[in-house]
Amino acid sequence: MKLTFQQQRKVSKSTLFNLLETIKTKPGLYLGTASISNLRMFIQGYRFARKELSITNTEVESDFYKNFQPWLQNRLSIRTVNGWDKIILLTCIDEKAAFDYFFQLLDEFLQRDKNQDIDPILVESSLKDTEPEKVA
């Protein structure tokens, strides 16, 4: 499906983060309830729909999709294979609290010093280098 010029202009003004700001104030309208799990599913659907329509992610959106999870794991000192929604939920009392905490963490993530980002592959290899060798 190709978008018309008018539709493309409208989409270019609408980014994930503009939408998240709206969801933050009216979660029931978009998610049914303020829930971190519902928010994660919504974001996945949003990302899929944009890809299906051949709409390119903004640089900031690509940064979020690629780096939010590793940043979050480092920020909360949690190593897990769980998604970012489950990581946040682990630190909160319920879905609503996790939903609210997500937006606090998102603000921190967007304002972070990107030079401090950690490449997860480098972390893994450096951990292997510091492990003591087993002596037979």
C-alpha cells in the first residue's frame, strides 16, 4: 500500500514519541488500561504497521528500538532475556506502576549521554576475559 503525499506528510509529523505522550495521558483510549504489557504490544503493533506501510523509522525511533533494552538492563542492573516490559514489571508492584515507571525511564533514556551506551556484545566478551581460568 502506497501512501499519498498528504498521508506521508501527516505520518512524518507523527512519531512514536508523540503517540506515547498521548498514550501517557489517555491510556484507556489506546490500551484499554494503563498497563506496561499492553503498551509493549501496542508499540510492537505500531512498529509492524509502519514497516508494512514502508514508513522509515526516525533516527530517535531506531535508537529506541535498538538501544532501550540494553540501556534499561544496565540502568536497573538486571541481566535477563526478558523484554523491557517484563524487566520494568519486575521492579514494580503492578502493571499500572510499571506503565508510569516506563515513562520516567523513557525520559532518562532520551536524555542520556549516548557516549555512555554499552555494546551488549562487548560486555559479554569483557566478562569472559575477567573470569578466572579453571585449573585442572
